[in-house]
Amino acid sequence: MTATQLNDAVFVDVPTHWYNLAAELDEPIPPHLHPGTKELVGPDDLVALFPMGLIAQEVAAEPYIEIPEPVREIYKMWRPSPLLRARKFEEALNTKARIYVKYEGVSPVGSHKTNSAVAQAYYNYVDGVTKLTTETGAGQWGSALAFAGAQFGIDVEVWQVRASYDSKPYRGYLMRTYGATLHPSPSELTASGRAMLAKDPNTTGSLGMAVSEAVEVAAGDPAARYALGSVLNHVVLHQSVIGQEAVEQLAAVEPDGADIVFGCAGGGSNLGGLAFPFLREKIHGRSNPRIIAAEPSACPSITEGEYRYDHGDVAGLTPLLKMHTLGMDFVPDPIHAGGLRYHGMAPALSHTVEQGLVQGVAITQHDAFTAGVQFARAQGIVPAPESTHAIAACAAHVADSDRDEVVVIGLSGHGQLDLPAYAEYLDGKI
Ligand SMILES: *Cc1c(COP(=O)(O)O)cnc(C)c1O
């Protein structure tokens, strides 16, 4: 790759392959288990939900997997995303650290989610699927899949967590603009939704509940399949375009690479996507970065969850995943970082935590917004509420520090559709 530096931004070519860290680790990621039999999940168990291309990626053993040309063509609409030196933020923090931001907010919907949505829509399109169902929290994943569905002519039906559906209507408008159908979750449209409403008619919902509804509808419709925006191995794989670009971009300006990398972790996909290529550099002895997973105190799966097999949803329909989990029926407070309200964590990321390659840190919502506002005033970019967790973790680490270190922050998205949440913070209500 060749790098181009433009003022504070560095650009490289879009990667031709996804990077699969698991293939380079001594210990394999624990496999998924069937929810009924507790045996290993085989391809036959997954065909009702996922296309073959993605099922193969879930257990891929090779370190590099070629990105299909149609997916690369769509990536080129906004990739490579910029790596920006955040000089004004450094000044604001009074630090000697050099802070770089890998900014995924330049995608059409404003977050990293499009990196996997486009790939998933493509493999479903190849299999002749005409409808995709999914869940969404704040609406980032739902709008990413709605965009990707529009690219490949696939209908998209989205269950959005009630708390976000009510408080953040704009991404709902975005999904509908791309042609998707939207329901609040839990809904009366599915058996699992009706069961949850019978238990608690006023529930604010959770990602786990919305997953159950979307999975139920896909499993009952032969023309439909389900798409998951995070957690699974193939999703983390698709996000590796972020970290591969970032490693190359950083190399153009910092020959010794990164000392520490911060990302927010909800289901683990943006952090895994950013961090795993940095861990590749570590495994191959080219640099030795620490990786920090910043999660909300309201949903601290890495720092306070157990590492065990658990379902990805509330109804217990998904395979059992070995992960850090707060329990499948954990319902977090309705914090604004809707994308971080998930009870579990990607098995791939959980595994690297267990291997000592990634450390978790829990951030309060107040500290997250404080850092988000400080960053916005310094750099102009309003970060997604999820991303503010990574910024807060970075700020706590480098503030007033004389250490001459190279820091990378994963800025998973922008927060221009989350301004009501910022307003609440500014009004002193958080
Ligand atoms: C969905 C989302 C997250 C959390 O999901 P991960 O799988 O942990 O990346 C973080 N940031 C943004 C902007 C999101 O949309």
C-alpha cells in the first residue's frame, strides 16, 4: 500500500482482503454450540439463518480472505476512512502523547457498521435471499443494513429496541429512507415479542430481545435470512478493514507503530476490527501495542461479566457463544449509547481478553459525554455516544502525561443524530 498524507489526515488503499486474527493465535476461539443439543454447531444448523459465504467465514482457518469485488466497489464509496492526528484534543488534554483517531463516521450512515452490512448483504444476494431481518439499538446497524439492502435489492425488516425507537427517531427515518420496514421491539408481531410484552408491558427492550424477534421471523420464512451487526466471528472479520488501514496509515507517520489502542466495545466488532490488525503486528514482533476495550458501566460484560457459554438473545434461539456475558436476560439501563447495551461480547474479542491481549475498562455515561464534548470542542467532530467511551478511556490515560506515546482511538461513528443525548448532558440531566 502507498500512503498519502494530507494535512492532519493519512490515506491508504482500501484493503483487498479481510484479516482473520484467529488463524494466527495458538489457542483457537472456542466454537459455537447448538442451543438444543449443546454439540458443535455445524453448517447445517446455520443455513436457515445465514448464507454459506458467511457460515464459512464463521469458522475460517486462513489469515486472509479476499474481499469480493462488488463489496470492494461499495467500500470505495467512503473508504479508506481517514486516520487523523487529533492535535487540538492533545492540547486540550495537556499531554505529550500523540493521539490519532481512526474515523468511521465518514460512512454513508455515519458508523463502521456498513463495513459488515455490505458484506452480509452481498453473500445473501449471492444465495438468492430476498429479505433480511435484523435488530438494532440506536439504529446504526439497522440503517447500515438498510443501506446495504438497497445496494443489492434486498428487503430489510428491522426490530429496534424500544428505548431507542422512542428517543431517537432520526435513524428510523433514515432506515425508511433506504427502503427498510421498522418495528419497535418487543413487538406484537412475533411469539417471543408477545411473551416479553406479557411479562412486562412497559419494557424498554434490549438488543437480546430484538435479536429473538428478528431470528424468529427469518427462521420461519424460507426466502428470508437474518443478519447480525456484531458479535459473530464473520462480523469482526469484515471490520478488519478498519485496523488494516489504520496500521498502514500510522506506519506512514509513526514508524514504531502504536503504543496503545482504545476502542469502545458493545458487541466487540469495531474494536475487534480496529485492534486485531494491531495484534497481528504484536504477534509478528513489529510493535507491542496495548489494546483497551472501553465499555459502559451500565453494561460491563468484560469487566464484570462471566466468561462462559451463553445465548446471544433472550429467547435462547441463537447458538451458544463462549463469551464475557452478564447473562442473556440482563436488561441494561437505557443509556444513550444504545450500541453498547448488549449483554455479551464477541467470542473473538472475549478470547483475546482471556489471552491477555486486550484489557477492559468501564466508563460511566457522565464521563463518556464529558470526554465527547471536550473532543467535539477541540476537533469539531461530534462523536457517537458509543465512541465517547473510547475517548474518555484515552483521556483518563493520557491527560497531563509527559509520556511520549502513540495513541490510537477508534472513533466508530459520528453523533449528529444523537444530539438530543448531548443536549441532555448539556442540560445537566446525565
Ligand atoms: C454499534 C455501534 C457500536 C457498538 O458495537 P461494536 O460491535 O462493539 O462495535 C459502537 N459504536 C457505534 C458508532 C455503533 O454504531
